[in-house]
Amino acid sequence: MLASIRVLSAVFFLVIAITIAISNEKYPEFPLKSTAAHESSTGAPGELTCAQSGCHETSEIQRDDTTNALLFSDADSTYGDSMEGITLRVRRKDCKKFGFQIVCLDTLMKNVGSWVLLNKERVQMQLADFSVPGATGRKYLTHTYKGTIPQSTGEIFWEFSWLPPLNGYKGAVTFYVMTNCTNNDNTNSGDALYASKHTLRHQSSATSLTEEIKHQIISFQTTQGTWSLPLPINERMKSLEICDLSGKHLSCTWESKGQSEIEITLENQRYHGLVMIKMSMESGLMLKKAVFFHD
């Protein structure tokens, strides 16, 4: 009996060692839980926190301070019927590596709306932990390996979008966020966790949904594979990215045409469908929805 236990113990530790070795060989600079946050660990009602799920059990959770900043494209506390561009920004001067997880819930604590990825290299989608009944049906966003590295010393941000529910729900929605500021020592201790929540209330538009969608979405029609995009007067664009609603980047080129227009050419000239256009302007980031179609 004792011999059997020893054999099982040896096999168990061998499996663990192989798993870690494979992880470290594939991503040597991002071992262990840099892959993503543990499922269902935002601390939202009915689920765990990172400190309870085993990832960072010795870490304390700071709540509702200024470390987490969730910035919405509408810059207020309301949402409408159009897509919301969101930036999650985290600042801590002594942090070497960051992580996050976010979920959006309605007033019944059910998943509401859907996520749209803008950069799949830094952000990925994640389903709920099946062992946490209260999290059933919830859908999350979290960091990737590359998404843990700060853009500047002590500061990181992730960009994504949230599409309001299409089932007619017009109640309040709350975004629950958990971020992790680590000392990058490849252990689950000595890290700092920050929890915050951000509630938006629906604001009905004075126009019909059809008119709002027509106003919000740019329509491009072409027979040549090149589209003209108007820009605000006296704005200069520094870069442009296009991705579909799954977050896949579409190869394209662009060039300025005068002071208030650019021409966009997609590599796949027969592409059609709804896309997000992310433009970096001198005055800041601008997000546009567009639909490409052909004659």
C-alpha cells in the first residue's frame, strides 16, 4: 500500500513538473498564470476572487481606489444602443507586470452584452469556471501572455469594446474588474490585487434605433476595393487599424487625401461585413464602426 502511494505521488509530481516545463519552454518569459486570470475571479457576486481561487492566496485585495480606471468612449455613466469603446488603465509605480479580468452583469447578476476584441495579442475571451455555480453563463475578458507587459514604467492599459444587449434589456449594467500588480518573481505571493466596479445606466436616444445605427455606422461601398473615410477638420491621423468583431486584424493600407479625408485599401478587396476602425489621432484615440459592402 505504501509503495502504491509513493508511486502515485511520484507520478503526480512528474505530471506537474512536465506541465510547468512545457509552459516555460513555450513561453519562457511568461510562466505560470501569466497565461490568463483564473476563471471567474473578479469578485463579482456569486464568484471568487484571485485571492480565493488559489492564484494569489497571500495577497490582499484593495477595493475601489484609483489604481483601476475604466474609461468609456461616451465619457459618462450611461450607455446607449451603440457599441462602447473601453480602456482599462492601471497605474502602480513599483509594478513590473500586470493582469486583469472583467465581467459585465445586469441587475440579476447575469451576463449582459458581449465583448468585442480590438487586440487579440493583449486581450482574450474567457468562459466561466464550471465549479462556481454562481458564475454560470458569464463571459470574461482577461490578459494574454503579451498583455501583461506595461506600455510604460508602472502603467498599462488594455483596449476592447462592449456591445449592449440585443434582447431588449435596458436596465443598469455593472462592470466588475479585478487587476493584479505583480513583482514578477514567478510566485503567487507578494502581489497586489485591486477590485473595482463601474455601473452604467441606459439612456434612451431621442432618435429611433434604426436612425442611430445609420448615424453611428459608416457605410463603405466600392467596386475597386478602396474606401474614402472623412476625418474631422484639422485632425491628423498617425495610425489606423481595422479588425472584425472577433478581433481579427484585417491587413490594409491608407493614405491622406487632403486635410479631411483618407483612402483605405483592404488587402482582401472582396471583404464585406461589419468592422471596427481604430484611429490614433493627434488629439487621441478614435473608434469607428463601419460596414464594407460591394455593388
